[in-house]
Amino acid sequence: MTDLSPIDAADRARAALHAVRTEVGKAVVGQDAAVSGLVVALLSRGHVLLEGVPGVAKTLLVRSLAASLALDTKRVQFTADLMPGDVTGSLIYDARGARFSFQEGPVFTNLLLADEINRTPPKTQAALLESMEERQVSVEGRPRPLPDPFMVIATQNPVEYEGTYPLPEAQLDRFLLKLTMPLPPRAEEVEVLRRHHGGFDPRDLAAAGVRQVAGAEDLAAGRAAVGRVRVASEVLGYVVDIARATRAAPALALGASPRAATALLAASKAWAWLQERPFVTPDDVKALARPVLRHRVALRPEAELEGVSADGVLEGVLVAVPVPR
């Protein structure tokens, strides 16, 4: 293959990632914000938490994304009896060699679908902490690096549903984005039925025409290009002002941390690059603020009783913080 200049490679990567959105659309109707968020996370080396009621195509969305990428993918169905070693791997005794050998778990992949992550106890949820933060698994004191790229996409039902365990704050903070998948509007729901009436089988994505259109090289080129996106000092200050404003919000018991601000910056740069701009604007920051911050802030109990939502508080923060010109 002919070597491409960094600019040509970046342009090809951007086209490939836009094509990913098209391929996912062959299987999933609507949910454009969630699809865009997944692409942003791929470029930002981040992980994603998808939340929605059963039946809104959370798992289908992730499977469609995986089918459009030339990457190794694995799926783990999180249940109440799942053990940490079932995710990370464990030492297995080899009788023939009279020694223990490490058997890799499903976390050793490029794209891991952690399906219904909040249906497993916190001990097993925590098995992903090291993997998500340090891209490695430690067993018996020995670190084992995970493949590059590595991304976790976890799905969960709202915590008010029976048989779920809320994710601890340390786990939530490892997710770059929390994307909510709402019930579709009427027109999109009619289109879902039309596709199923026409023979669409969500278990056979190949028959739906979903093709692999992007690979590890495209991700590497895209990530390098995102790293070159410019950010003015005024925009950096805007990101910090948003994070600091959440800490002073009366309805919040816990505001956004400095790590949350760095996550917002990274996601904003990726979004700006996808929009074919070499610099970040305040609008980019505002577009990503809610998905980056909604799971990193905590409401006060009295605010929850009054029906206040994290998104509502963040909307008020975005209105109140002055936008740089």
C-alpha cells in the first residue's frame, strides 16, 4: 500500500469513520446522537456507557458498530453470578506441564461489549477498572497489556429496574461518555416495523448489508489528527469554568473533577475534527458537555425528590457560564 501523507491519511480516516455511521444506520434506525458519541469515543481513546430501557437497540447498536470495524470484538453478558476472572482471565493449572498458565478472558480484545453491566455485583464491575484506566490486566502481580486499540462499550438499564446494581463513582468516572438512548419518535418506530416486516433480522447483520469500512489504521490516523486540533486559551478557560460551575451548583452534591474537564476537552477536539475544523469552538464544548459530565456529577437527595435531573442542572450551568467570543 502506498504511504500516505498525514493529511491524506487523516482525510481517509475521517471518511471511513463517517462511513461507519452509514453502516450502523443500515441496522439501527435513528439514535444519531449515540452513533456520533461512539465515534467520538473511538477517536478519544475513551469508553462509553449506553443507558436506555430494554428494547431501544442498545446491544444492536454496539453489534452494528463492531460489524463496521475491522477490529477484534467480544461480548460479555453480565449476570449476577459472573465472576471477575470470567472477564479478565485467570491462571489455569496445566497437569501435563505441571505449571500454571494464564488463560486470557474476553477483555483481551479491541472492542468489548459489556452487556447489561449493572446486572452484576460491584465486585465484578470493578474487574474492569484496571483494564479501562491502564489498558492492562494484573494477575498474580504480573501486568498483561491489552491490545491497542481497546474500548469498552457497556450497556445498562436504568437503575430503577429490578435486579440492577448502581455503578460506583470510580467505575462511572472511567467512562468518557454516558449516552442515553430514548424511545424513538413515532416516524422512526414505524420505520423499525417496516424493516422487520420486510425481513430484517437483527441477528444477521451481514444480510442487512453492514460492511467493515474502517480499521485500526484509520483509528490511528484519526487519533493523530485529533491531537493536532488547536484549542485557544479562551476555550480552555471555558472548559474549566463549566467544570467549576458544577461544583458550585446548589442542586449537586458532587461536581465535575479536573479529570472530567480533561475528558470534555478530548471529546470536544474529536468532535471538532469530525466536523472538519482544525480548532475547537465553544459550541463543540457545549455539544459534548452533557454526555461527558452527566455521569460524573451527583444530585443532592432533595433535588432528586423534586424531580431535578443531572441534564437539567448541566443545561442551567451552560446557560450561566459566559461563552468566550
